[in-house]
Amino acid sequence: MKNLDKLCIHTITTKPWQLEKAVEKYAAAGVKGISVWRDTLENRNIVQAGEMIRNHGMEVVSLVRGGFFASTSLEKRRAAIDDNLKAIDEAAALGSPLIVLVCGADPGQSMSISRQQIQEGIEEILPYAGECNVKLAIEPLHPMYAADRSAINTMSQANDLAEQIDSPLLGVAVDVYHLWWDPELQQEIIRCGMNKHLFAYHVCDWNVPTTDMLFDRGLMGEGCIPLKDIRSWIKEAGFTGYTEVEIFSHKFWAEDQDQFLNKIIQSYLHHT
Ligand code: ZN
């Protein structure tokens, strides 16, 4: 019988709740993992936030998010490095073992130049991540975000990059929303697991029709993503970590969040 021991929720999923409230509600519902978005940590003592989470019997799964390495502007690339170093400090203070990277893209330059800058950016921050005992996960994004959010759009590209940089600190976050359509997904997930690069697994669903490129993610079971197939590939790849629910949705944020949390738990149990 499936239980909630491997369920993690991203704070942005229940965006109307402040961090304390989210932790209190998740813990009361039996959720064991939380991935913390950086905006929820603004103007607060991050060490204490981490302690508060652990005092509720929960574990920080990841800090979301770093990245945005690609830019035509050298100044912006430098600023991105600084911000990533800050994210590493935040992850260490929070007690998060992992930072998820949305790698970045700039429509003013080619995808290959963006990918080169992404590689250079990751290589530059890796030593500091190692000192702080924080790992990094490349999250490939759906190609609809290729212009300005990420030049890494498939598992194959993420695997290539992780293998090229070749560090035990660097892996890949599989998010079904971004990757479900890829005909090579199964083989690339297995490849990722074989290379010990499979660091995180994010779920939601793809609504048909999708009405907003960013804020219309569905609850698992509502859309067309073959969640159970992908889950079986993740398992086959040797992944034993959390299943992280990450939903950005104007519709769900407008609902009663207690009821929404209940729906998340039911859909996790029945559809993932
Ligand atoms: Zn994700």
C-alpha cells in the first residue's frame, strides 16, 4: 500500500500559504518532504526556517531555484554567478542537499552559445557547492521555454551536460511537465540513472488545452502525462528519492488550500 513517506511538495504549489503555514499543514497531513522556493525565504532567518521544518518531522528535499546562466551581457552572467553562490549559501543554511537549476537562455544569441555559458556557469559554482555540501540538478525545460528560460530542453541534453562536466555533485531533475512528450524519455531516464545523475523527480500534469504557458499546470491525473509509465522508468533507473509535486496554477491558488492539499494527496496516491 502506497503511503506518504516519499511525497514532497514544492512551496509554490500552495503559494497562498507562508512557509510556516505550509510546513504546519503538510506535516499534519503526513507529508514528509518539502522543496522550498527561495521567495519564501526572503527576509527571514534561513537557519531557523530549516530547523522549523525538521522540528515538524519533515525533510528539505531541494531549494528552488538557481541557474539563469545564459545572457548576451557579461554583466548579467556575472550577476547570475553571484546569485547562484548566494543560493548555495541559502541551501547550506536551510539544510537543503540540492539546488534545482533552471539553466537560462537568451533570445539574442544562439542556443549553442547559451548552452556553452550554462556549462561555464555550472563549472564556476561547482567548487563552492562542494565546499558547502550542496548538490546541483539541471532541470531540462519544455521547448516552449527555449527562447528565454532554458537552452536545455531534453533529457538527452541534460545527460550530455552532466556527463561532460562529470562531477558527483551535478545531476538532473526530471520534471514530467517538461519532458513527457519526448520519444527518447525512457532510454534517457535509464541512462541518467546508470550514470548516477538522477537527483530529483517532479510531477504535475499537462492540461488539454493548456491556457497559460506558466500558470496552468494540472493536478496529477487531470491531464495527458503518462505518470505511471514515467514512474516505472524512474524506478527502473534506480531512483528511490521523493516524488515532488510542483504545480503552478492560478486556478488552484484561488481555491481553498486545505482542500487543494487534500486533492494533491489523493492524486499522488492514485495517479503517480
Ligand atoms: Zn520542476
